[in-house]
Amino acid sequence: MQIDLNIYPGTRISRVNPVIQPFAVALRELLKPFKKYTKEKLSYKGDGITTSHNCDFLYTEKFIKAYAKCYQSHGSLSINLHWRIHQALWCSAIAQHLQGDIIEFGVGNGLVMSSVLEVYEDWENSNKKLILVDTFSPHNVDHLSGKQDSSQPINPFYAKSLEYVKSNFAAFKNVEFVIGFIPNILSAIKVDNLSFVHIDMNYYAPEIAALEFCWEKIVEGGVILLDDYAYNGHHEQYSAMNVLAKKLNFEILTTPTGQGIIIKSRR
């Protein structure tokens, strides 16, 4: 490496002790490759992600429309779920070219799937249905027992009520609601083929039961989006899903949001 030994008047190096100036110059040259990186303008920061890479998807007409629906469904602007919505839209784009319905376990206020339907190409004539499975209760899940009851605090991302969630999907046809706990109400879910499965129940046992129920119904090339797979504080879900991955012979892609993505392939 060729080192530029010039010391320019007015620089910080020109003001240090002349004895150590050569060492300061050498250090300056060694740090040059990293200087640009450290001063790069961030293109996105939030939800566990900090990046200076291209995030132009944030400014596309499709994403802006979908995220506006996300805001509306949540009922507040205090959310930062851009990459989660981006990944859900990517999954739905894959499902659009496959046979099979879409199902979501853990709906909350419906912000993810209402965003998906808001920009889904010709949903009304797609011959698909969206099945939304939830207790539609606003109370937190107890991470020790998996129970969700009135003794738990209210979570702003959980369903305010069934009526509120239904209002967020009022503009869309072919949407079904299945109410209750997993696995108790799995038998009430009537579906033959699935192209997209979204799982977000914040507890490992119902999530495993839901994916096992769906697995044979997911068509080849179908996609599964796990919301809390590698999320901080959800190690039980991570471990349990990895065990299921070995059992059913699939691979999970970890994303920076703490989510996981599975593409069902022929084995």
C-alpha cells in the first residue's frame, strides 16, 4: 500500500506533536477504506434493521398503498413494520401464481393481511380465499403457559375485537374468520390447498400445531412466513420450529426482522 505522507495545514494531524505525525498519517491511510462506510447515509433504521443499502421499495406506489392500509388497520401511526409488510407482499406475490388459498394464524388487528389484499392483483377474481384464525382477543399471551385471558395486559397489536378486525376487511370478498384457540379449532378450518401461510401467535405450541396441520395442504412452491421465528425473546419458538424443520425436511431462512421464511419444495 502506498501511503500519502502529506500533512496539510489546518488539519488535525498538523496540530499533533511532530514526532508522532508520521504514525498519525499512517493511521489515517489505514482507516481510509472504512471512512466512507462509517459516514454512509442510512437508508433504513427500525424493527431491528439498520442498513445503508437500497430500500427503494419503500417509495413505490404499491408499497405506499399497502402501508397506508397497515396504518389504517392498526389505528395508529406509531408502528415501524415496513420490512415485515415488504416480506408479506413478497410472499403473496409468489402465492399469486400458485393454486391454493391464504391462511393467517394470529391476525391481530389484521394489519398484515389487509395490506396484502389492498394491493393483491385482482383479488376478487383470483379464486382464492383468505382464512383468518385468531381468538380476536386483545390480551397478551402468557409466555409460560401460552394462555390468553383477561388476566393478561392488553396488547395494542392484538385484535381490539372481532368486529373491529372485520371492518378492516369489509372491502374484500372471500375472507373467512375462524375464532378460537389452536389446536382446538383446527377441525373447523375447511381448506384443501394453501399457497401462503402466515404464522404469528407468539407461542411455540400453537404455531407448531398450525404448521403441522397445514403442511400437507401447502402446494409445491408455497410459502410460509413465520413472524417470531428468530425474534429476540422467542427462543422457544426458534428451537421448536427447527425441530419441526428436521422432522418435515424443510429449511428456514432467517431474516433481519427476526422472521423466518420457508418455501415448500419437493424432497
